[in-house]
Amino acid sequence: MAKRDYYEVLGVAKGASDDELKKAFRRMAKQYHPDLNKDNPEAEAKFKEVNEAYEVLSDPEKRSRYDQFGHAGVDPSAGGGAGYGGGFGGFGGIDMEDIFGSIFGGGFGGGRQRANRPEQGRTIQQNITITFEEAAFGTEKTIRVIRMENCFECSGSGAKKGTQPETCPTCRGTGQVRMSMGFMSTARTCDACRGTGKIIKEPCPSCQGYGQVRHDRTINVKIPAGIADGQAINIRGEGDHGKRGGPAGDVILQISVKEHPIFQRRGNDVICHMPITFAEAALGAEMEVPTLDGKVRYTVPEGTQNGAVFRLREKGIPHINGRGRGDQLVYVQIEVPKNLTAPQKELLKQFADATGMKNYKNKQKFSDKIRNYFGG
């Protein structure tokens, strides 16, 4: 199952401060700690998910990589932390004694009201396919995004122009209806306003009272040089508009790179398999080698063996987060001729007789090993 967005897990906006992250972690940790949810089999998994999210977002370096590339930008094990191990140890710098003290000291059901608070817009997932060269050197693309935007007619209020939403008389604007049971109190979402704390008596005809309408727009995206297949780009603020003054969501652009007919990628190195003839390998030859920058001349030395690797410096993929490039590795494949004519075979026999074994050191060593092993 795909991991949820870490900001969504903690219930905070993308630009949340360290203090907001800490408060969100405290709240979620209290809500899902297994010691308080022994009858809920999902509590431990939720608690670990919250801890993983905070471990990444509370670390400035990890958070920066996550904001740029999503889950692919951070080590999958980085958020594992200590996990739930029982007791009241520190998770991500949070004192769990302090968390539980606030629970038992303040009573149950004393959480803050959330009605009418700004709500961040939804993050939109997009996919794009680029060529091998575009991934290597970077490119700029125009993508189409269908997103929810605040209604121009009512400025996002959902109420008909000239009118305003009214405070819900049932919950008095809190969005929740509370019920007391002895020393405990519980809260549920208000049915009258569906938790918004507001009642719209005259809905806006343009958005039908929703406050937002669907728009189709295009975005120009710069794809950095060196990006790899499967990585993602986070485009800030281009997702759905937020509600009640909340920030817009993002667009996460997932990158797919087409296969190349000549090259393969290994890290930041480019791999190329180049066939040469037996004569070229034996005598040496000047070859034209394809690279991402065009053809280059390279002299294959005489006596080159099958499987030899030649390195072309700085002809690979640029480093996405730094300077310089990888190399190009050229793997030599000696092609043995087929369907020889009788005269050609005769010439090869003469060649073999003339060279004998003195020019085949590896074959001679192998023959000696066989002789020594079998006592021949």
C-alpha cells in the first residue's frame, strides 16, 4: 500500500513551523498511542505512521528532500525510528510523559475546536514521460492540471453575492456537538452544518454553495538535469485552492524515463555496449563511439580482449544535487564472424598455425591448470 503524505498524516500544512509540527505530533501521539487504545488493533500502526512522519519532517535536511521528491527523496527506513516500544520514551524529541500528563491532567474530550479553521487544498498527483536525453540534461514541460479554485463569484464563501454564511445555531459555530457522560465528555460532528460551523441559506449559483469550482489550466515545469526514472517533483501551491483562507495544495509530478536504444543508466554513469571485429580487437583501431554529447573518436588498443571496459570521463549523467557528471562506460563485445567461405577458413587456419600458443597466455595458463589437475 502506498504511503500517505506525511503532512496529511500529521494534519498540518506544507509550510508548518517546527512548533506546529511538534504540537501536531503531540496531538496525534496522544490519539493513537497503543497504551490508550488496547482494544483498537489499528492504533499501533497509526502511531508508527505518525512517528515516521514526524521523524522526517522534524529534520530540516530530510524535510527538504521530501518536499522536493516526496517519499523517493528520503531513505525508506529513515522514518522508522524506535517505533513503539512501550513506556514513555522520547519520540522525535517529544517527552511522552508530558503528553500523557496533558491527557490525564486535562481530562478526556478537551481538544481544540477545528470549525472554520483554514484548510489546505488537496495535493494532485500527475505523471509525465520524458526521454533519456531530457532526463540527463533537464527540460521544461507544459502540463495540464485540473484543480479546484475558489469561486470568483462568491470569493470562496459559498454564499450568494451580497449575502454571508451565518453561524450555525445548533453548534454555535464550533462545528461540534458535545455530550457529557459523568466526568467524561464526547464530541461529534454537527449534523446541521456538517462541521463547518456555518449555515448557507442562499447558496452561490456559480458554485452551488461549495465555494470552489473546477478549472483546467496549464503549468510550465522545469525538470532538473540528472533526474531519474521514478523520482518526483513537488510543484508548490499549484494544487487545489485551500478553503477558508488555507494554503493551496501542491502538484506532485511523477517522472517516467523512456528506454534508450543505445544507452542504459547506472547511477550517474552511462553504459554502452559496443561490438568490434576480431581484427579490430587484435590489431587495434580508431573507433567512433556514441555519447550523449555526440560521437567521439576513441583508439581501441591492439590486443583488446572481449569484455574490456573503457571509461570516458565526464560523459555521463549530471549530478542532480551538485556539480559534475558521471562517466560513460564502454563495454567491448568482440564479434566472431559466421558463415566463412572456404578461402577465409584456410586463411584463419594459416593464421592459427603461425601464431601457435605463444600469443594466447590465458589459454596456455588454463591448459596448464588442466594438466596439473588431471596429472596429464
